[in-house]
Amino acid sequence: MEKEKACTLLVHFDKGTPAMANEIKEALEGNEIEYKIEAMKKAILLLLNGETIPQLFITIIRYVLPSEDHIIQKLLLLYLEIIEKTDNKGKVLPEMILICQNLRNNLQHPNEFIRGVTLRFLCRIKEAEIVEPLIPSILQNLDHRHPFVRRNAVLAVMSVYRLPGGDQLLVDAPEIIEKFLSSEQDNSSKHNAFLMLFTCEEDRAVNYLFTHVDRIIDWGEQLQMVVLELIKKVCRINKGEKGKYIKIIISLLNAPSSAVIYECAGTLVSLSSAPTAVRAAASTYCQLLLSQSDNNVKLIVLDRLNELKASHREIMVELVMDVLRALSSPNLDIKRKTLDIVLDLITHRNVDEVVLMLKKEVVKTQSGEHEKNGEYRQMLVQAIHTCAIKFPEVASTVVHLLMDFLGDTNVASALDVVVFVREIIETNPKLRVSIITRLLDTFYQIRASRVCAGALWIIGEYCLSLSEVESGIVTIKQCLGDLPFFTPSEEGEDQSAQKTSQPVNSTTVSSRRPLVLADGTYATQSAVLETALSPPTLVQGSLASIGNLRSLILSGDFFLGAVVACTLTKLVLRLEEVQSLKSEVNKTTTQVLLIFVSMLQLGQSSALPQPIDNDSHERIVLCIRLLCNTGDDVRKIWLQSCRESFVKMLADKQRRETEEIKAKAQTSNAQPDDLIDFYHLKSRKGMSQLELEDEVQDDLKRATGEFTNDGDDANKLNRILQLTGFSDPVYAEAYVTVHHYDIVLDVTVINRTNETLQNLCLELATMGDLKLVERPQNYTLAPQSSKQIKANIKVSSTETGVIFGNIVYETSSNVHDRSVIVLNDIHIDIMDYISPASCADVTFRTMWAEFEWENKVAVNTVIQNEKEFLDHIMKSTNMKCLTPPSALEGECGFLAANLYAKSVFGEDALVNVSIEKQGDGKLSGYIRIRSKTQGIALSLGDKITLKQKGSSV
């Protein structure tokens, strides 16, 4: 493969109907400007796509070169850029002399556009023989009146000086540019001049910087950005002088450009860990967070703040309220990221302010101005929940406000509220009475079945006094409405009406007359009549005002009916303990039993499309038996054991969160033979306060071992891959480094022959979502010598990719015959892109329902222990188990667990492991993988299939 030509032009060209060379030639020889322009474009496109048209060169010199049209002159320079200018031996072709005079004329042209584009063209010429006669004309353009010409002249000087031997062609180029920089007023020209000094002679750039340090704030944005690059480069080489450069950076924090301010903050953090510098950078990020309107900029700034939080948490705690002001953005991603950062910065000192701000945001979501208010309110509820768990003293200030949202139309938000209330009422006993009172007052507003179930559990467990128990029973009865749910007489009448040609779905029944019940209400309000008249709609008219529980049960939700039965059973059992009047207890028990029987009758009738499920039926029957015959052991189970299990669950959750915090904490140890610098014995002469702070921070990092590189050498060796065989004339091996979005291949090539290898090239290709950034160049390898070749590859998604290729070379004895060595394939592991993560059970179930890609893998392993197999899958897939350890304890022959991980691209990976031990001791079942994208589901499935067999320990 030939080495790629250097060209700045890349245009798609369909070669289906290529233009003929003679047609292009005729158009170029004509006098029509439009035809010449089209012919030049066709010629350039053919050359870019590998065609050689040598016969056109003389035609272009004769007929195109003299043209005064600016477009033709621009196309001419593009043509001259892409044609071959040297022969096989690397010497400049004689005909190139013809264009040098034209280029000199262009550099002296009265039109500044012609001068500027010609100077820009010279920046891309790599042949010193072509450029050398033009140097005087290039230098003359440094004094041109137009800044467009001057800025391109500076770039041309830099390009010539950087050519091989260019420092001999322009010996005094840095001095000329330094003088030019001192007198230049145009910001773009000054930027190019300073860039030339920075690139070619760094000392002059530093000298100019400190000579004009007082005016740096008035320099243009482009020049200030180059100054920051210079500071970073110099400080990496000479860390001892970074104190004086940091002063310049801090002064640039007041620059008018947002880009400069952002770069200053990043440079400060990279160069110094002093509290003053970090505080200034964090304040700058907070300022940008509020001043910028672009959501992408806000997200990038939040990422920088998140990085600061990890390394300088104490300083970020001081700015938590400034970060929280980013919630004013309407974008949900920004709100979510802001809350994630803030929740990790809460302390006893700022929790009250944070919670107050979150409460104000919750109130704002009631306005209904934005369509995603429900989702935002859910995020706020979860954030307040986290604050209240960490700092129980703030729970009393928020719990009553959040309970107003139990009837929220956003079910997820209401569910988060009821989970929060359930946890707070257990962890804050002082709030129990007020929470129960408020819950009973607002219970009728709840419309979601799952929220009702959670609220009923709270009522059943925490109504302890006589008044609370009686109020709880009355509230549930009111929400259930009047009994019966179903009357057999009406069902029979209804069936007879259907037999007399009355349509089943008819909404009018002329043969029925109103039936007055004992409490004075009409029977036409009963569920059976409405069901018979319109089966899909059980609640109509005045029935909707009776109660939320009744409407949900009449819709066929018998799981909620079973929860109602359990709650009423607990309340009656507790009533027996707190009520001294036996008659009142018996009366209440009878009423509750009547409710249970009515629900069973409704579930077994034909009024509903689906009968009651077996589990709910058995649960309600169990409650009936329990109330008819209560024993002390059963009473203890219902009134004490349930609460104890909940307390145990909360303790287990707290323990897991504590373990996660400990796991995230960085543990670093200093080596016993490390040097110790005594800060108080150091000379402080000439050091600023910031430099002193920086010294202290560096000493602390050395003392705690933060500078110690704990890299696992064995792990590094595992990343070295052999690409060729030991008997091949060229041996190659690669060290693969995966860094988020980049893969770096550091390939070591060794010439094992006694001949010089010429034009050795590493040809690589990729399969999957991998892309080569650049192609390695040709090299010459002496006998028995080696060469390090680096190849950069961009990764765009979490998908297993393959890198393959060849090594091509020529030997000195046979130049015309090229040898090819095929390399071993390099498989990029998906495990390099995903890391364990945590999420709430509700969030996991929501994503599981939404994600459309699923990969189902059958279990096939020699491991015979369920827990051991789960640990093996977690280790192989680098995922975290969301199922608590308490739920995995015991030996029952079954195991179901949820695993979760997140990729560096923000993709979620969900895994459900469901396994069962067979009679012969083997494990069977399925591992189901779900994700939003196909690549991660397939790659994880392949990884699990490959690794799941494991080995029995």
C-alpha cells in the first residue's frame, strides 16, 4: 500500500461516468470562465480518486495560469497541491519551476485575496526547493497593509521554518516574528505569530509573555488560548516555575471570553491542587454554569464539577448552593446531573439550605408549565428522600409537603413518595402520629393501585392507638363504598334480561326498575348493573365519588383487594388489644368479614371479564380464617414479625450503602522509603501564598501515597498481545490501552533478519464500531533493530470489535517484491467499557420494561452451586448485583437476581439471572440481557456464553 498523500481536500466523487481527459482539455483551452471552472473541478476530483492525467499539466500552465479570475486561481492552487511534485527518487520535477514564477507573481499581486490564498497554499508545500526562491516575497508580505495577508504570511514563515532544513532557509525567522509581534495590532495575526514562537522557539514566546504580562487581559481570545497552551507545556517540563504562571492564569479568569475562562479553570486544576486555585476554578465553573445558555456547555461544566468533587470534596461543599442554581435550566439531563453532584456534597452545615431549595423546586412543579414536571418531581422526591435518610432531622420539614403528592398523576413520583414516607415513619418515631393523621386525611386522593398498596401497608403497621385504628378502619370502609359489590338477585335478573334479546353491551335496560337498598341508596349504582350494561366500564356516574379503592377493585385489581384484606385484618387484631369493649370489636370484625366475603363473591361472579386470581383468593380466605380463629402465635406474626422484617430490610440497605461508600473511598499507602519534605523547614523567600499551599498539598499527597502508582504489573502483562509468530522475519507484539473513547495500540516491531527493511508499514483495519484515527507511516528498520509504532482508534459504542491487519515491507536486496505478514486478530473486550453501577429497584423495572433489545442465554455450566454461579457471572461480566444478600441466603434450589452495569457511553446494561438446581445437581435456567442498543446486548451475551461454564471450586 502506498503512503497516503497529504491533502486538505476531501470530496466525494461518483466515478460512474468519469469525464474524459480530452473533454477537460478542450474546456480548459476555451475562453468561457464557467467551462474552465467546471473542467478544473473535474480534473481535481479525478486526481483525488487516483487517476493520473499528466497531459493536462501543460494545458493548465498555458491556459489556466494566466487567468485573473479568483475562483480559477483558487482551483489552480488546489490542483497544484495534489499533483505529484517529485519523481521516484524524491527530487522535484523540472516542470515545477514553471509554477514558481506564477507563485511569486501571486505573492506580489495587488489583490489581497490572491496573496492570502497563495500564502495559505505555501503552508501545505513540503518541498523546500519550491519554497526557497519565494522566501523574500513571503517576508515582504509581513508588512502588507491588509491583516488577511499578514496572518497567512506568518503561517507561511512557520511552515517554511518547520520544513526539514527550514531553519537554514530562514535562520532569523523567530527574531523576525518576534519583532512583528511587538508591532502588530490585529489579534488573528498576533495569534499566529505567538503560535509560531510557541511551536518553534519556546524561550522567545515565554520572554514575550512576561514582557507584556500586564496587558495580557486585553489580548484577544485566540491569543489567550495559545498562552494557556504554552503555560501547560512549560509547567509539565519545569514544575518548579509553575507558581508565576498560575498568577497569569488567575488573572485570565477575569477575561471576557467564556472559552478562555473555561480553559483557565481546567489549567488551574491540572497544575495546582492548592485550595485557593481549586476554589477559583470551581467558582469559575459555577459562573459558567449560570451564564451559558447552551445545554451541551452546561453538561460539560457539570462533568468538570463532578471531577472536582471526587478529588476536592471539601472545597466543593462550600459551593453546593451555587451548583444547585443550575436547577433553573429546563433540561432534565442537566437537572439530574446537578442533583447527583449535590447529593454527594450534603453535610450537616448545608443540608437545611439544600432541602429548602428542593422544597421550593417541588412547589414549582405544581404549576404545570412544563410537560415533564412529573418526571422532575420524581427526581426531587428521590433527592429529598436521600437527604432525609442521611440526616433524619430534616425529615419533619419535608414529609408533609411530599405527602400532598400521593395522589400525583405521575405514578412513579407518587410511588417514590409512599416509599419515602414508609421509611421515614420507621426511622423517625416522633413523626409517626402526624404522618398517620396526614395519610388518613389524604388517602382518598390516591388513584394508583401500587401507591394505595404502600399506603395501606403503612396504615396497617403504624396505626397503634385506639383512635388511629378506628380512623384507619373507617377510612378504608369509606374508600370501599357501600356493600355489596355484587348481589346475586341482580345477576339473575340481568341474565334473564339478556335472554329476552337484550344486547349484552346495551347501556339501557327498560325492564329493570330501581331497587332501594337498606341505607336509602339505589341499586342501580351497584357494580353488577354497570358491568352488565357496559362490561368494559364498571364505575360510572355517582359511583366514581364513592372511593378510590372501590373503583380499583371493580376494575379487577384483586391484588389490591388482598392488600386491603391484610390491612383490615391487622387493624382488627390491634383493635382487640387496645379496645376494652368486646362488643365493639365483634361489631367491627363482622363488618370486616362482610367486606372480605363481598370481594370473594365479586371475584367469582361473571360480572368481571377476569375472575379473581388464586393467590389473592387464598390470601383473603386466610384473613377470614384468621379473624374467625385467632391464636397468639399468628397474632405475633401479623403484628410484630412484619415490622421486624421491614426493619431488617432497612438495616441491610443501610449496610450496603455504607459498603459502597467505603469501596469508593480511595485507599493509598506511602512507601516506607519515600522521601519526607519538612514543610516548616523550607525556605519561603519569594513564594506566594498559593505556592505555599501547593507545596503543602504535594507533601500531603506524598505522605498519603497518592503519587504512588499501584498499577498491577501482572495485569499489564495480560494486555500484551503477540501479533506474529516467533519464526517470522518480523516479530510484532502490541500493548493495548483502553481509555474510555480511545484505544491506543503500542506496537513493537523487531527486525529479526540481517537485512535492512525498507518501507515497512503497519496496515490495520477494524470491524465493529471502531475507527482508525490515522494510518502509521512507512519506516526503515536496520538489521536486528526495533521500532515502536502507535495507532489510535476511536470507539463509538459498547460493542465487541476486532482489529486485524498486515505488516508490509521491502528488503534491500529485492525492492520491487513486497513481503506481507498477516497479524493475529485483536479482539477488544466489552469489559473495558462497562463498570458496575447501582440503581433503584423501581428504576431497574422501568428500564426493563422500556428496553427493546433482549438476549436470552441458556445456562450451561459445570458449577453446581447457585450462589457460586452468580458470583462467577458477576466477575465475568463486571456487573453489580442489585438483589440484596439477604434475599440470596439459604439453600432452596432456586435463585433469581438482577445485575446492573453502565458503559462509558452512558448505556445501561440489565441482566436477570434465573436458575434452578435439577435433581441430578446440575443448574438450569436462563440469563436474560436487556439494553437500549443491540450492540451491548449481543456483546454481553457472547461474553456470558463464553465465560459461564467456569470451573467448580
